[in-house]
Amino acid sequence: ILCDCYARMVVSRVVRCMKRNKKKLLLLAAAAAGAYIGGRYLMKRVSQITDRQTVSQRQTWKLKEHFESNRKTSNSTVISLLPTLKDALYAQLNAEAITAELRNRPSNKLSLWENLKTISFARVVVGVVSCSMLVAYMRVQLSILGAAMFRDLHRPPGEELGAPPDVQKTFLSNVQYFLQDGVVGVASCTKKATEAVLAELSLKHQMSSQDMVQLLTLVGSTMTADTPSGGGSLGACMVQYLTPRESLLQLEGEEEAGHSSCVAYLLAATRDVLDSNDFATVLDGLIIQGFAELHKGLCDVYHSAAQASSTLPLAKIIPLVTDHSQVLFSPTFIQVLLGNKGLQRLSENIYEAFSEGTVL
């Protein structure tokens, strides 16, 4: 009986307490329910964010892997095109033919020496410039194409390919314009500038290694003044020789294949990059780096020939410069240009921009 009374008393006190604190208990219950629901929502959001980060990291990893593969392809492509570029350049500035004539002791020996003087210096200058142009152009072209191919690898089902094999072939063949017509323009511009710089220098003129370096630098400055966009940087002036302005490529065959729009898009994208200030800056950086390597190599050759003497006559410097042009088309020289940090950043930006929106 006592236990029952005690139990009823406890229940009664609890009931009275609940009645007195009814609002507080309701608020407490609501808070507990809210905390539970909020916790579940927070866990769901954290899970979604984690999933997105995982997808983003996976996409970044795949993009970097594809980019690195594309970079290696670009480098090997540039090296494979060096013999073609060298042959095209030597055909325009043929020092070997003049040297062979001089061995026969012709009556016009002096005029041949004057011509050899111009061609020798022009060839090393245009060698640096044209190699820099080829490296920059191929990296841009293959970065744009690589990004398009990356998008194709991860395109939604049923979506048309942006860069099928026939489009790739047609697009990449555009470099032939530079290797055939563009090199002629660069060589002509360089030869004209070199003639202007060397016109007053006789074959007996004594030159130090520093004089030789300054002469080469002056040729580059004269080239910018002689172009239609004179006054700009050398890189900006040389862009005009990379692709034809009026029509990048004849696309009649592509009309039949139904891929003309794909090729036109890739070519238009290339032209947009080539016309940008970023590209001109990168090309300038490559040319400056190339000239630094040229100056270093020529100075080494000069000091070996001069030995104890501080100067050499121009007639003795000409053969040194003529022979050194071979070095500019070696993989060793090109690897220096291919490792340019500005070029790397430009290609990364192109890859990121043209692969944006890819769903993995």
C-alpha cells in the first residue's frame, strides 16, 4: 500500500511539473528534433561536397595525365620537324653554295664574300627565330587539339566528336604553311635587316666577341622596324608568318566529309591564341632564350679561335658563324626552348580553357 501511494505521489509530481514547464518541454523537443534533422542535412551536404571534390580531383588527375602525354607528343613532333625546317631555311640562305664557289677562286670573290657575310649572320638569326616560332606554334596547336581529344574521350553518349582522326590530320597539316611559305618570309625579313646592319662593315673590320653579340642583337631590332607592324616586339612581328591571314586552310575536301566546321573551329581557336598578347610574350621569351644560347655558343667558338687575341677580323668570324648554325637545329638546342616556363604556362591555360565543361 505504501509503495502504491509513493508511486502515485511521484507520478502526480511529474505530471504537475510537466504542466508547469509545458512550453519549455515543447521547445526542448523542437530543438532536439531540429538538431537531429540539421545533423542529417549537414551529413548529407558533407557527403555531397566530398563526392564533388572526389570527382574534381579525378578530373584534374586525368586532365594532367592527358596533358603530360600531349606535351611529350608535342616535343617529339617539333624534333621530327627540325630537318624539314632546316632544309627550308638552308634553301633560302645557302652559304654552302657560296663557299663551294669561293674554293674555285672566282673573279667575283669579293662580292661572294659580301654575300656570304650577310647570309652567315642572317642564317643564325633566322635559325633562332624560326625554331622559336615552330616550338611555340606546335605547342599551341597540339594543346588545342589535345584538349578537344580529351573532351571527345569523355563526351556524353551520342554527342558528335570534336576531333575525329581526319580532322586531326587536316588541322595538323596547317604547319606546312609555315615550313614552306612562312620560312621564306622570315628569311627574307632577316636577310634584309642583316644587310642593313652589316653594310658598312668591311671584311677586315676587327670585332670582339661582345661586338659580335651586339651585332646579332641589332639585327633583331632592325627586323621589328622593317615589318608592317614595326615598333612592336619581334615575337609579335613574326606571328604573321605562322598562318595565312585570309584563309587558314582549304576545306573543300572536308565539306564532303562533314567535318569542315570542326576544322574551322580548331583553326579559329588557333588564330585567336596566336593573335593574343600572351602568345607574343611567350614567343618573345623563347627568342630571347634562344639568342642567349646562341650568344653563349658563338662566344665559346670565338674564344677558341681567337685564343690570346681580343679581336678577330670579320672575315675569320664568318666561317665560325656559318658552321654554328648547325647547332640551332639539334635536339639539344630545341630542348632548351621546349623547357621554357612561359610556354608551359600558356599550354596549361589553353588545355584548361578548351577542356572546360568536360564531364567525367
